[in-house]
Amino acid sequence: MEDLSQYLDEFLADARERIDSLSNAILTLEKLVKEGGSEEEKMEVINQIFRDAHTLKGTAATMGFMKLSETAHKMENLFDAIRNGLVEPTPEVVDLVLEFLDAIEAMVDNIEETQSEGDIDVSELFARADELMGEGKSKKEEKPAVEEKKEEKEETKEKATAPAVEGGKTFHIKVYFGKDAQLRGVRAFLILSDLEEIGEVVWTNPDRKIIEDGNANQDVVEFKVVTEASKEEIEKLVRRHPEVEKVEIIEERISEEEKLEGTLQRYYRIKVQFQKDAPLKGPRGFLVLQDLREIGEIVETKPSIQEIEEGKLIDDTYFEVVLRTDKGEEEIKSVISKHPDIVNILITPEEITEKKSKEKKEEKLKAPEPPKKPSPIETPKVKVSRMIKIDVSHLDKLMNLVGELVINKGRLEQIAERLGDRELIETLSTLSRLLTELQDEIMEMRLTPIAEVFNKFPRMVRELARKMGKEVEFVMEGGEIEVDRTILEKLGDALVHLLRNAIDHGIEPPEERERLGKPRAGRVELIARRERNHVEIIVRDDGRGIDPEKVKRKAIERGLITPEEAASLSDEEAINLIFLPGFSTAEKITDVSGRGVGMDVVKDVVKSMNGSISVYTEVGKGTTFILKLPISMAIIQALLIRVANEIYAIPINNILETIEIDPKILKTIGGKEVIVLRGEIIPVIMLHELFGLPIPKAKSFPAIIVDYGAQKVAIGVDELLHKRDIVIKSLGKFLSNIRGFAGATILGDGSVVLIIDIGGLLGGGYHG
């Protein structure tokens, strides 16, 4: 048996993807059953679950993980029973299926660590599944014969109107594997599974069972598929599999007899004329003929098809085609005119008798057309896979090297400014542009869809809600948004805390919600969206909201602030106390929340990603948390500023705008200095004050407007310097607890500059 260990990573990645897909599809099915969704919707989800379980079973068996394969097979059988109406998808059945998934996930974890499934006991799960399926079968047997026949009739009708076949085209697909392909059986099985998802596979070569058993080891595997997908979509689907060298897809059209019996009774003589000096007439003529075949039958051509494809045209400018089609002249013209360098199209209807048509058909049979030459533009002789696997550590190293280049670029720019050499400055400008492109490409390579984190949450929310006796409608949006993988790794923990709090603290029990005139089911939303140079993650619920007075009382009880401090706090400032370490509003400790850990952890995680978190709440209406995160953490743009004799960096994504403030326009409200900017009252804080430095007397000073929670704040500094690309370096574990700094960077001259964390400076002032 061949060594499959080299494909282990690929198998594990696919298995985890299938587990997430199964988990979310099962929860979707439960929701459809609960809300009375249509039978079509339910059947679509059940079929998806069935396909995922089937694929998981097949790939596990091919890799030799028989225990995992058997577990997936049992789950597949259970869904077959649900699909056939033998078992109802009740919450208890959904619980059982999720336990199957837990067992499969545990096996996948073990395979990753030890290359074997381990000793996971699935006997109880198998027994419960058998019991359910046995009960379903006996109930089916109890049904009257008339009812059973009716069901069979409906099932036959349903199969006959399956969306995969209705209105679809038939494609004959030939998949060629590379000569050194190691895992053809697995590839063939996965391609079969993918094709089943877009249509109905009506024939395979070799036999379907051979492919499903992972034993299709030949160089070429063939499929016939009835589908509504286009040829391009099919090719893209097949080519995403590694080791596929070539794909041939031919649309099977109706026979000539069928055409004669049908509506294709009109003949047109078409003259297609190119510009005299047009390049590539042969390939273009080939593409025109190809398009005409799509709308009818080519009866004859002048010159021959082969000569047209070689560019040997009449007078070196035109060729003629006799086409039989049911399309009108205008439609034929539009098909041809989309090709370049065509100066004239002449279409004239032509009378051709059936006898003449038959003679031409016989001539075609005697002298078959030479095989079509593939267009040199469309089909290169050798097609190499465009996808390669690469270890993430290489990308991390590459990003570090680009970071070092960015630092050295800054050094060169400083030298160029000092020397004033025009040629050097111009060369540096080009280098800077190329380096920016390189940096963008590497960042693009590191981007991962946020769905990788989001897909874990529907199940977690369901289990928490069931455990706490609450009803929750969970909505996710923006899973396709991409962020740097390092941000993705840290984001999961923060979102777990926020979602747990939304269900535990926010959403009320169903009876309480009804008393308040709310729907029984609470709504929790998890939304990602792209905003200029950052990503926003929103966690919103329609529950109790956060009461600022209650927050103040708890903070005083826990010794986090004094009663005097509490009295001077605004509602917004009071709500921000929830981010202090050791704070919790839970009345009793549960295994969900209330242990004094939570929101401070979230804030630390967001701070470590150089992001910000804000909270908006209304008592009785609900709470919204907004996390603003950079798209990448490795290299960011920052504004360099001077305070006293020190230079600091502030990330650009934290800055709304910069202004010059004249002390004469400062006003005092509630003992605090403010300015009025475009009708908005904005508090002014000097950075000197936050750093404990003396505030200089100045005629005017620059300020940075930042977004802090629900309001804007103007932060005064001594001088705004310039914008720079900076590489964020950690302060290390000994300095990581220093409030107000997100890290440090190295400038071109070798000096170390601290990166200011605006949220930390403004929001961490209470230590009791």
C-alpha cells in the first residue's frame, strides 16, 4: 500500500472544514424545522449534510482511518433515515448528531497528534443511532399500504423534478492526472463528491463504486454530469484539486435526428470578414466557429474548418459558414460581432432541402472533420496547477524580512534627506514603491477569511442557550471578510467571551421577555465588515442592556473605585468600568461567566492587536460591542509626534483627523476643557498630562482627534512630524502591563519609539 502520510495535512484541513460545515448545516436544519421552513429548504440542507458525511467517510477510509470512516458512515445512515422521513430531526436527534461530530473531531485531533484515531468510545452513540433508526423503521412499517404508496409516489415525483436535472445540460468530463500523481483514488473520489454537489452524476468510468472505494487508480477518470453550472464553473471545481494535469469538458448536444424533428429548421449563409492586417485570424476564426456551434449546427464551411483554424481564409480576409439554427439573424450577428477585428458580417437565409442536408451529413460521415486544433491562446500545452501548499512559518519569516527592509528604507530616506541628493531621492522613491507592492502581496498571502473563526460559534451559542434555558436566534454576517492570520488566531477568545456574556447577562429567559413584550427568542448578532484600513467586528444583542448605576455599585463593592469617583462619572464612563480587571455584574457564579474574568481579557486581547473596543448600551433594549482591528498587525502606518523631547508613534487607524488649536477657542464645561468642532463638543486632553509632564505654554498647538468609545477626544501634542510605515515589536512580558503603549518600533536612525495605545491611555485611569 502506498504511503499516504504526505497527504495527512490536506486530509486534516478538509476534515475540519467538513466538521464545521456539518455543524452549521445541522443547526440550520434544526432552525428550519422549528420555524416551519419549506420541504425544499429542509431537503437541500439534509442533502448537503449527507454529502459532507459521505465525503468524510470516503476520505477517512482512503487514508486508512477506518474507525473515523465507520463513525461518519453511521452518521450518514442516520441522515439517510431523516431524508427518507423515518426519523424526525428533533432537538434530541440534533444533540446526538452533534455528539457524533464531537467524537469525529476528537479523532481528528488525535490523528493530528499521534497519526491514529485513539481509543474514542463510540459504542453508545452507535447504539442510540440504531435505536432511533429502528424505531423509525417500525413506525414506517405500521403505516397503511395506501399511505406508503402515496409516499413512494411523492418520492418518485420529487426525484423526477430534482433541481440538478431540471433545465440542466449534460457534460462529458475527462480528468487527466499527472504521471507521478500519488493519490489518484482520493482525488477521483473528491472530484465525484464535488460534482454531485452541483448536479447529478449519471455515469462514471470506472464504475462509481470503484471511485467511492478510493480504488480509481488510472490516469484518466470520466464523468457524465447533468447540471445547470457552466463549463467554466465545472472546470474551476475540478482544477482546484491537486495533481489534476488536464480537464476536457464536452457538452453533449441532442442528436441530428432530434434536431431535424425539432425547431432547428432554418439555414443561414454567413460571411465573416476580418480586417486585412488583423493578427491571429486563425484562432479568431476558430473561436467564431466555436460560438456558432453553441447556437446551432455548422452544415458546411468555405474554406474547410481546418484551413479556417490555420488562418488560410478566402482572399486572406473572410470565410463562409452555412449554419442551421433556431436563432434569428440579429442574435447570430451579436454572437459573431463580440470578436475583435471583424469589419463585416453578411447573413442571408438559404434554402437547403432535406435531401441535400442528408447528402451533406453522409459526406461528413465518409470524410470526418479533422480533429480541432486547440487555440494557442486558450489552451497551453502544459497546464501546471496554480495552487501550492506552503508552511505558514515561511510566510512569517518573509514578513519579518520585509519588516527589516521597511526599517532600512526609513534609514535610507533619512540619509537622502540629509544629503539632499536628487538622484538618490528618486531611486529611493522607486524602491519605496516596489517595497510597498512586495509588502501588500505578502500581506495578501497571509489574509484568511474570518469565517474560520465565525463557523465555530453557532454551535457554541446553541449549547449555551439550551444549558441556560434560553431561546436565542443567532445571526452571522461578513464571514468572507479577510484579516491577517495572526489577528484571526487571537480573535477567537475575545469573541467567545463577548458571545457568552450576551447569552448569560444580556438575553432574558423566554418568560421574562414575553412579560416585557419582546419575542421569546433573543437575538444575538455577530457581524464583520471592512471599514477603510481596518475591520469592525460587532457583537450585538437585544437583551437587558447594561445599567450604569448597577455597574457603579458593583465597582464600589469590589473596591475598584471610591463612591466619590463614582459620583463624578458620566454614564458612558461608568459603563467602561466593565473592562477593569476583577469586575463582574453576575449575581451568582456560573460555569459560563461571573468569575471576575471576561471583559478585561477581551480588552487585553484587542489591545494586543493594536485595536480598540467600544460599548453602546440601552437599558431594556440591548448592548452592542464594536471591535476595531487593523487588517494586519505586522506592518502598519503611523503618525510620528513629539511630546517634550520624545518621539512617539500613533497608528493611523486610530486617528480621525488632525487640527491646530488656538487656546483662545478653548471652553470649560464641567471643569474640563473642550472645543466646538463643526457643532460637536470635543474634550481636549494634553498628552503631557497623561504622561505626567508639565504642560507648555504655547500660542497654539497641534491636536489629534481620536474616536474613544461613544465620543471623540482631541489629544494635544507639541509637534506632528510625518507618516511612516512601522514594524510593531512587542515590549516583552516584563513591560507588557504598562498602560498606554501597544509596543515599540525602530526608526531608520536606530532609535526606539514607543507606539501609543490611545484606548489604554484614556480608559485605564481607575485603580482603586
